[in-house]
Amino acid sequence: MVSGICIRIMFRGHSHLALDGKGRLAIPARYRELLQAQCAGRLIVTLDPSSCLLLYPFPEWEPIERKLNALPSFNPVSRLMQRVLVGSASDVEIDSAGRILLPAALRERVGLDKEAVLVGQGNKFEIWSASAWTALYASAKDLPEQLAAAMQGGDIPDELKGFSL
């Protein structure tokens, strides 16, 4: 919040970044000041089931964590979601050099070594290993065929029906 105004950031685009030997990732300069204003540099990094990391400003993460913790713990799918997302969540802070330290266990789980890709996703970022991002990005050329097959099979979410760019 700046001067009584709540700042809502929309993250978009992607940046190829290097991790240093300690596993620190430099946040691109265009986001640093905004993240300092929105959350005083406090972020949450957690594991995404699709083999990347999710990086949230703390205020964006809090309602998600509350929703996850409110899921029924006796439901095996809900419990797995809680274990993966909340159980892997780590608080990280932007240091004076504009970097965050990604926990070693999370880096290992998604294959992050020297090169990473930070992908804006609206209210959060995804952090991919460069090789996994390259493969995923290359697969986007098949998206029209995948959408057509999903529509024919009736397996397309209602939100995508009638969506156009």
C-alpha cells in the first residue's frame, strides 16, 4: 500500500535468468520496486504440481493458503494439494541486491540448476528450469490441435468455450 492506495501488480512476460552458486535468483529490476511497495519484498515460493515453482507476493498467497487449509483433510486429493502447496511453501525476501534465495529442496525437485525462466502469470510468477520451459514453450505450437480435440471430445472447460484473442 502506498499513500493509502493498494497496489495491484499484474506480472506478464518472461525473463531468462541465471542462478548463482548459492541458488539465488535476481528479480528483474522492473518488478523490484513494485514488489517492495506491494509486499515489502516478502514473497512465498512453493512447488507447483506441473514441475515448476510458484512465486507469490505474500498478500496474494495468504488467501490461497487459507483456501487450501480449509479443504477437507480426509479427502485424499485435497490432502495431497495441501501437502504439496502448503507443505512446500517457503518465505523468501528480496535482499539488498534484488535477489531471492530459492530453497535447495525446491530447486532440486524442479531441476533448477544454473538457468531459470521467470514467467509472469498475473498475480504470481512461475519459475521454470530453462530446459523445461523450452520444451513447454515448444509444445505450444500444438495448442490449436489440442483445443480442437478437446472441443470435439467435450473436454474443454466452459470458460474457454467462445474465448477468442
